[in-house]
Amino acid sequence: AVMNGKCINIVANLWNSPEKDTWKTGALAIGSSEACMLGGVAAWLRWRKKRQAQGKPFDKPNFVISTGFQVVWEKFAQLWQIEMREVPLTLEKTTLDPEEALKMCDENTICIVPIQGVTWTGLNDDVEALDKALDAYNAKTGYDIPIHVDAASGGFILPFLYPEKKWDFRLKWVLSISVSGHKFGLVYPGLGWVCWKGKEYLPEEMSFSVNYLGANITQVGLNFSRPAAQILGQYYQFIRLGFQGYKEVQYNSLQIAKYIHSEIAKMVPFVNYSNDVVNPLFIWYLKPEYAKNAKWTLYDLQDKLSQHGWMVPAYTLPSKLEDYVVMRIVVRQGFSRDMADMLLGDINNAITELEKLEYPTPTRMAQEKNLPVEAKMFNHGGCRKTVKNKKNL
């Protein structure tokens, strides 16, 4: 329990917590999914309590997020019956547009959720610009809509590599932040953290205490029983690596990601989704002119790479961009430059094999026919694969 409290302190301080108390306000979670849930529930309960005090209806809450959201936000909306208002991403606006987000807000908006390290693209929403626009909006309308930052990936990247960038508790309306400990927190799966700007932003009804386990234990979370191993792993990493150690690990991962990004750009079939690599993950897709004549798709490349032990997923982008099939690479601790060269070599070899095909692959034929079914099952090399039938630009 003490190690857990110390981990929360360290994470909160990384995010420039203004709290002066011995223990910062935060909670342990099982992955960033539960951490997001806790941040969302806190925003909802604060909004509901204020509406009740004002004698106003509180039956139609909503929150605003880009279409680049991780599936947990869809779960949150469904389980708590809160409307999710989605700001579309486009090739021109690849991250959350603050003005478009504000257009979707009203008196029932519990929070806006920018993302640091969008799962689909690896890019960061501009939280500082959103905070500035939101400040003017709240002053004009009399609302006090807050920001919850979903920093599942970026929460352990930004403090070390971009310490001058304001996205955290230094901003006025950022009241809570969630992060995944098992991504760039460098711990094995099953760990997340969420911190609030102060005790006043964590509703009391979210804390539950029991004394039948030999001590008075207060816990904030969706479930009570949970493993402690990840807490030990996180505390060990914090103490062993320290700030400088984390900085070196994240810097190395980012440099390797940038290297692969630059090499992918040199390959004839591909174009990178973004010129910038702000987190150690990025995506790319087939050039439209190349895809027109290709007998294969990125799903086929994924299959080829999996035969060599690489898990490089191919998938369609979210709403408004669903015609784009992309591939994503995530670079983490332990992924060396030598491994990067091995991966690039396997990609080149796979492309050479695919370009020799005499007939289109099943996934290519499915795309050409623009089949209405969501997925087509086909046999390949004795393995069954599920492939989404989306037009590949």
C-alpha cells in the first residue's frame, strides 16, 4: 500500500501536480482502461452533483472525444449511459480540433477527452490549445466543463522527452489524467494510473473503506481484488531507473521509431500517415496509385510478417477515414536497432514475394468487390484469418 501511494506521488509529480499534501490524489487501476473509467465516472459524478444542487435535470450527460478514441470510452458511454459525441478526424485534421469539440458541448457535457498517443495513429491532441479555447468558452457560457486527458501512451513519454510541453496539470481545466503502466511505464500487462488535480475533484462516493482485512483499507476502483505484482514492478522501475533512466529508454525507443518511419517512407508502396513521430508508434498505408494495381493488401503483408514472428497489425481507421487500411509499429524498451533492421528486411522480402503474385489475394478480391460483410474468413497456410473488407486507398 505504501509503494502504491509512492507510485501515485511519482506519477502525479511527473504531471506537475499542484497538490502540497504528503499523498497526492490518485488511484491504481488495471490498465489505462479502468483508469479512463475512473476519470470519466468522477467527471460524471461532479457534474451530476452540481446539476442536482442547481435543481436542474441530470438525465442526459455527454462527453466529447475524437473518433480516435480507444474502445474503453465506448464501454464507458454504454455502461453508464452517457452520450459520446465524436469529433471526426480527417487527413487534414489528424487530431482533435478544439473548435469542433466546443461546438458539440452544452450544459450537459461532463468533460472533453483529448488523447496523448492516439491508439490509431500515435499522434497527440493539442491539449494546451483546447484548454485555451475551453477557458474562453466556459467564461462565455458560464459552464465549467473540465478536461480529462487520456494519456495511455503519452503520459510516460511527454514528461521525459517534451517536459516544456503543457498538456498536464499546469493547464487550468485539466482536472484528471490517466495512463497505462504497461505501455511506456515499462511494467508487464495489467497496470494503470489515474490522478486528479486535487482531492476536491475526486468525489467521496468513489472511495470505499473496509476494515475486515486487518486494517482500514480505502480503495478507489471498479473492482476490489487485484494483483499487487504490477505495483511492485512499477515501484522497482521508478527506483531503479529514475527520471534519467526513463528518459534514456523513451528517447531510444523514439529514435528507433523515427528510423523505421524514415525507412518505410523510402519504400515504393508506402506513404506515412504523418510526417511527425511524437510517440514511439506510427502508421502508414499503401499509396493510392500503387494500390490500384497491387494484387495484395496490407492484411497480406501482416500475414507474411506474422510468419516471421512479427506482430504488425493492419486495420481500418475510424469513422470518416474507414476507407484507409493502415499498418502500425510500436517500439518499446528492448527493441534494438538490429531488430529494426531485421523487421525492415522482412518487410522488403515480403513485398518482393507479394509483387510476384500472378493472381490477386482473397483480401484484394474482397476489396475490389467491396463486399458488404464486415469480415471475410479465408484459409491461408493452414491458418484462419479474419480480414475486414474495406476499400484500400
